Amino acid sequence: MENKKFYITTPIYYPSDKLHIGHSYCTVAADAMARYKRLRGFDVKFLTGTDEHGQKIERIATAQNTTPKAYVDNIVSGIKELWADLDISYDQFIRTTDDIHVDAVKKIFKALYDKGDIYKSEYEGWYCTPCETFYTEHQLVDGKCPDCGRDVEKLKEESYFFKLSKYQDRLIEHIESHPEFIQPPTRQKEMISNFLRPGLEDLCVSRTSFKWGIPVEFDPNHIVYVWVDALSNYITALGYGTEQDEQYKKYWPADVHLVGKEIVRFHTIIWPAMLMALDLPLPKQVFGHGWLVIDGGKMSKSKGNVVDPKVLVERYGLDAIRYFLLREVAFGQDGNFTNEALIQRINSDLANDLGNLVSRTVGMIEKYFGGKIIADHAATDFDEDLKSVALATLNKVEGYMDKMLFSDALNEIWTLVRRTNKYIDETQPWVLIKDEAKKSELAGALYNIAESIRIISIIIQPFMTKAPKAIWAQLNIADESIVAWDKAKEWGLLPADLEVKKGETLFPRIDIKKELAELEAAIKAAAAESVANKMKDEPKEEEPEVEHKETITIDDFDKIELRTGTVLHCEKVEGSKKLLKSQIKIGNEVRQILSGIAKYYTPEEMVGKNVVVVANLAPRKMMGFESHGMVLCASDDKGNLTVVSPEKAIDPGSEVC
């Protein structure tokens, strides 16, 4: 039979001082898929790596008085350590600084230029350096990056452009005629409705404002921008563009690009258009998984809400974390990460269900039969149902795995785990042992339980890499042939007189209340360290020089009466874009005060707010209304403004001193 091939990739990750559990989610899923395909006899190529060029890296390296390459070398070693901690079985780790990638990207850029699909023009737009992304005016959120919330800068520079618009109709036709190309289906609808139907614009594919990147061979003032550079890794890693392109010919097109939903557009529009321009086959599928979110928001270092997977693996073990990531969330959808959900999964599914099943089974075999599994035994009334569930499980798991529905596959496995535990309760070995006439029936019950555990140990292999071997050690399975993937479809393979040996508990139960408190502290400490490293790494902006007004005496200051107040009512002033009119309670009186803050606050946001008021300011008229005081605000040179509020609740009218 011809050897089946399977090529799976993750995104190449931007070098960061610490990848969070969201990055691990994608890579663990890809690893589970790669392991599953290998178990089924596929020749697998699993690619991951790092995207190492760009302005942000250049700035950080300059701030640290080092070279960009030296900076990323250190970061990449940490990423590889994390993948080792998570037992990621990648076949190749591609870096965009690798010579094979750099040389191939130059050739790809030149080929697109020679074909007329790349041309020189001028680009002007809003650019977010941390995200390495340009945005149009309408894509910004409150004038900031829509993804990370940071400030953007207006850039205008000479650039080369890729004729993305040229491929719009071909892309629509391909997506609609290949419904499996974008998964899950919701992502397909999003790409067509939000991006392709409204019309594509040509894409800026070179930069001149920084130097850390792959130079355009025929115009060295330009460096190749991320779209051509990073996305090309999926074929450059295979030797495309070199004389050693055997792997490209063998594995391309990719069976699946596994990516986060935020970069589906890059992989289903920009990347396929480039491949069309190069007359190369498109990947068979792009699967855009959802996010692990915290309190409804995406994990982000800039938000300080990242979860360090190393902390979790150190506390609970590799298999527990891999299981949770793949079991808790339906792959393709967003899922909420909480420490409590993690520990409950460990206690319920792993400690109570699987761990306890193995422990009590080996314990009973040791206690009742001196540790030997008896192959010659009598049947019980419950055998056929257990056997039926066990032998049906593998096909169900394969059906879900082929669609990358990891949570559903694990749910099927745990149906068998729970059915096996129920079988123990039904046969009641502790009762059978009391009747000598039932000893053969007892031997049969324990054999069936151990046989079901053998099948479970086979089909959990894609998800958990340590537990299967630990189970085989306790069942003393030395013959690897009986734990091959397809052997989960056969019953009765455990040999006679196999001697079991109880080992350490697979998944110890956790004191959830105590553990939650300790874990929260550990994760906060790791997050604080990550933020500190980030602040250390990022180039510091020069602080604007503060211009002070002329000094005043204490007597001058004593003339100012500052009081706290509470906003009872607020509305916009008709005919003014700036003014809000507030009714503010100060002690026993209510004052009307006008403030030029409508650009920063809505009336609804002001109601109930505690503020600080200059209470003895002479009244003045604005837009026909009298204002009796001033609400204090703070503003910076970037146009940000915030109302000054007391740190803690205090009675309205209290003196500020």
C-alpha cells in the first residue's frame, strides 16, 4: 500500500519573551493531529517556527544595544524549550532568518515582480509596530490599533505593492467550489462577506523605514514585508526554490494550515493569492481555531492577562494541561480559561475517572489474584455491553479527529472510561471475591476491565504522551503490537498470566480551594515577570519635557477651594461638540457645571462619577448656560484626558487638601 502523506503547520510565532497558553493551544492541537496521523500510518510532516523580522524587533534590539539576530536567537531558544515542555513532536522548526528561507523569499519576490504582480508605488496609512500591521482610518478603534489597543503612527513611504485585487474573483470561485478549504464554515462566510465581496485593495509588500528584514534583491533600499516573508515559510521550509526541493514535491500542498482566527484572512486571501500568482497549488485546508479568553477578552501581554503554560505544566503535569486544552473547548470556537475549570477537569475527568480506574483495577488484581491477569475465566451478565462500547469507540474517535473535533473525540473516549467504571460497579468484584464459586467470574470481570483500559490507553495517545506509557507499565504490557492503533478494534489481546504492578497515581486529586489561591499567586507572579521583561525589552519613548507655570505662594494656593462632588445628572449642550452640562452634588447643594469633555465622556459615563471641583471659581456663561465651578481633569500631549476622581468613596463636599 502506498504510504499516505500528511503535512500540517502552525503559524510561525513572532518572537516574544514568553508565549502564553493561547499559543500553546494551537501548537498542542497541531501536535495531537500529527500524532494521530502517525499512529494511523501516515508519513507526517509537522512544521512550526518563528517570524523574526520587523520594525519592533529592530527597535528592541537597538534599545538593548544588541543586534536583532542576537536578540531573536535568545528568544527562540525559550520557545523551543516551551515546545519541549509540552512534548511537541514537530518535524521541523523554521526561522525566517534561516538561509534557506531568506534565499527562497528573494526568488519569490523577484518572480512576482517579473510577472508584473508586484509594482512600485507609495503607501500612506496607519501602522501598529507591535502588530506589524497597517490599518485604514475606519479600521482603527478610538484612533488606536484594533487588535492590541496601542497607539498607531501615520507612515508614508515608497513601497512595492502586490496586485491582490487581481485575484479577487479567483479566490471567491476557489472558496465557493472548495467548501472544505476554510474551516469551520463560519470563517468562510466571514472571509467572503467581510473582505472579498466588498473588494480587495493591493497590498504593500515592502518597507524602507527600517532595515531588519530580507532585502529586495533588485532594490536593496527596500526590505520584503511580512506578507511575502512570513507566509512563504510553508514552502521555503520544504526546499521550494532550491535544487533540494524533494520535500516540497513530496508534501506540498499542505493538508492543513492550523491558525488562530485573527489571521485567517492572511492565510485564506493573501497567501492563496500569492500562490495563484506563482502558479502553485493552494493548501487543502485552513482551519481557524478560536481563542482561549479570560473574562471574555483575548489573552494579550499588553493587557497583562496572559497565562504561562510552564507554570501550569510544572504544577499539574504535561498530560493534564494537554488534556484540558483539547477537551474544554470545542475546537473552532472561543473558550473561557479559568483556573477553576482547569482544576475541576483534572479532578473529575483525570483523577476520578481515568486515574482511579487504573489504580483500583491494578489494586484489585494484586489483591485478589496476586497481581496476575487470568485469561481463562467465566463471563458476567455485563460483558457484552462493555465490549460493544469499547470496540465502537475507535471508529467514532477517528471520525471526529479527521474533522479536528478534538473535544468530541475525547468525549467519546471518556464515554468508554465512564462505562468501564460503571462495569466495575455492576460486577462488584468486592462481592464476587466472597463467593468461591464466583472466582472465575471475578477473574473475567477483572480481565475485561484491564482489556478496556488497554484500548483506552491506545486511543488517548494523540492527546496525552505520558499516561499511555504509565498505564502499559502498570499492566506490564511489553508487547507493543497489542497497543498499536488498530488493535483498539480487537478484544481479548491481553495475554494470560500477565503480572500487573501498581505504580504512582496517574493524576492525584487536588484540594481545589487551596490550589486556586496558590495558582492565582503563581500566575500573577509569572505575568508580572513577563510584563517587566516586555517593558525592559521595548524601546523607551522619550518623556516630553513638562513646562511649568510660574510658581505661586502657599497663600495663593490657599485661595483655591477644592471639593469632592458626585455627578447626579449630565447632558450634552445643544450646539456644542465639546461641552457637557452636569448637575453635581457638593455637600448640601447641587451646582451646574459645564466641562469641555464631550469628546472623552458620554453623559451616561459621567452620571454617578465622583469628581474634584474648583468650588470657588467665579461663575461664567458658556453657550447661554452659567457654570458654577470647574471639574478637574488630567491630559497629556497625546490627546488623552481623564477626569480626576478620589481613590476611595468619600462624602460629596469633602475638602481636598
